[in-house]
Amino acid sequence: MASPLWAAELRDAKCDWVVCGGSKVGNSQSQEQAMNQMTGEIIASVAGSPDGFVSIYFLSVARAWEEHQINGALAALQSAKEEGLIGSIGLHVAGSALGVASLWRFHDAFEVVLVAHNPRTEKDYQSVVATALDRRVGVVQESVFDWGGGVPFFAMPNIDWKLGSALLADRLRVNPVLLGVASVREMEMATQAAQDSSKLGIDLESLWKAYKNPYSWHEPLERPDWEVARQKYIKDLDGH
């Protein structure tokens, strides 16, 4: 969820305010309870936004929900949209694609889906994209740099910020990307990627195939020293 700490700074800036929330609705025991829980979260999100409006509210779902939970959450979201509090209703795939399949199968309220796209989630990502195309729903990628090991892709050994920017640019050609940044340097990298029209300078598919998990690497990358990588990443953020 976008932090309300930024709300005052961004007031009247005409920027999109995107929220991921509603995961606690999955614990509701009735449709009324689910709707009340969702309504409360929406009100809090709108109150914390710069202009009293949420551009996209992604309902965050990590596993299969009961029908009364889904209906209660969607009723609250639809009501908020009709009242002009939110612009679009989205689905955040916070777990396996199979676990949230029922929300797609029987409900068409979602206009966009947010899903992780990296080597560890490639199968789920492709499954979500196929369903989105079939239902004419937009796709937004997240976690594109989360390749494991506790550091972003561009901070791993034998990888640099320039390659990170190229990877992001490559992902942007497929679908929009929701990206969190922790420094000015990362912001600059993201801005450069958005303006980059060149092709990725490496065979990304081969690199993905070489990747197995954070602690098992094959050529062209050797097994990295993750602690060294983490410390280097911290220093890079500090501008050292």
C-alpha cells in the first residue's frame, strides 16, 4: 500500500495513488463482516491519499477465498467506485495463480491484475497473463528484480545497475511495471528504463534458465557471495 507519509508532499501533484489491500477479508466469517472490513480499509486508504482518491485499488489475495468473502469485498469496492472514491478495481495475485483462480472464474469486476514476474514466478505469471487476455483485463508486473538472495537483481554479483535498467526496460515492453525504489539512484535507473528503446544486451532467457534458486547457480554466473552483495548494495544506496 502506498504510504500516507507521502500524501502531504504529493497533494495536488496529479499522480496516481495505487493501493494493495484487503487481505484480512480472507478471515471474515460472513459477507457482512467481509464488506465492513473492506469498507474500513478503503476509507483508510482514501483518507491517506493526497487528493482523497485511489486510482487503482488492488484486492490482495494469496489463496482461495470463500464466496461470502469475495462477494463482501467486491460489494465494498464497487460501492466505493460508484461513490468516486476509487478509479479502478484490480486483483493482486499475492500467492499462487491457482489459489486465486476462483476470483477470475466467477467474477468480472476486476479491470487490471498485479502479478509478480521473475524467474521464480514465471509459470504463474504466464498463467495469469493468459487468463487476463481471455478476460480482456490489463496486466501490471511487480517484483521484477526479486530473483532471490536478499538483494535486487541489479545488485547481485556479476550484475550491475546498467543491466538492471536494461532488464526493467525489457519488462516494460511487455506490460507496465509497479516498482518500489529505495534511493535516488534507483529512481534514476527506473526513469532511464522508461526512456530506453534499445534491446536488452543479453540473452535474458538463457540467463533465466541458468538460474535455479538463490543458492544454486550455473554458468554464466558463479555461485555468488550474498553477504558481500548485500553490503555492496547498501553502500551503493548510500552513494559510496
